[in-house]
Amino acid sequence: MVGMAKLFLSGFALAGADNICPGSTAMFHAKQQVQVQVSASCADVQQEMLDRISGVNGWVDPHNAGTYTVLETSAGVLKAKRVTGNKKYTDLLNFAFSASEGGCYLKGCSESQTFSVADFSTNLCNLHDLYCGSQDGCPVARKDLKYTETISGGSAGAGKDKAQCVASSVRSLFLN
């Protein structure tokens, strides 16, 4: 019970911290938030995310081949930008990491920077594709992370369909 209380309190501390979402100047835009418990250290989780952003071992964004760029990183924070594969849209995303008894608790938010009322789950995929693993058919850079996630706090029009996060051709290559 103490472990569960510790996990709850660490999640509560993050939720009570400054808003994790990066903000947007667009009046109408989509955003999505996740809370994830990963059974690995926060250092390992953050390194896998950075490896994916850097394209280690040929990793390519499985959601329409977008391009990620790291904006800021520290022991407890990762801020990045993702430009869609067609170079038309830019989203900002933030992650906050907190050690938990089960490994690492992270909270993330992705927010569109231009007008958008339906994102076809893009903001979810911006986040999900940086930590997902074989349990969801995702390609990894070095480490296949095991996790449970909750998708919440999205704006109207923000999709929650994880199946959109890995293109069927990528999913087929990964699973074969």
C-alpha cells in the first residue's frame, strides 16, 4: 500500500506542477495528454526517447514519418517539436519524468501550433511513438519499454486512437 501511495503522490506532484502542456498561439487547436507508468528507470526511458528522436538504429517516426527535434532536456524534462512528414504542421510536446517504485512515471502533452479541430490522433501519436514498444507494434531504437498508459485531458477534436500511431506498412515490417 505504501508503494501505491508513493506512486499516487508522485503523480499528484506532477499534476500539481505547472501545466505540462507547451501552449499554442492558435486560437483553435488540438492537444492531447498522457500519463504513463514504465517499468524502467527514468534515465532509460528518456534515453530511448532521445535515441528515437535522433534516429538511432534507423528509427523513423512511424506516424507518417514526422521529424522530431529536441528543444530542451534535463533529468526530469524533455521538450521537443515535431513537424509532420509533409512539413505542413508543427506540434510542441513536453514530458515530465518522475521516479516511482515501479520504475518511471511520466506525464506528457502535445499541442498543435496551428489551427486544428480534428487531429486524427496526431498529438497522441507524437507522444506515444516516443515510448511505445512491441506491446503496441511499435519499432524501438534500442530498448523495448513495457508500460501502462492513460490518455486524458485532450481537447475536443484530439483523437485517442493508438492504432493510428504506427502506419500499417511499418507495423507489418516490425511484426514480421
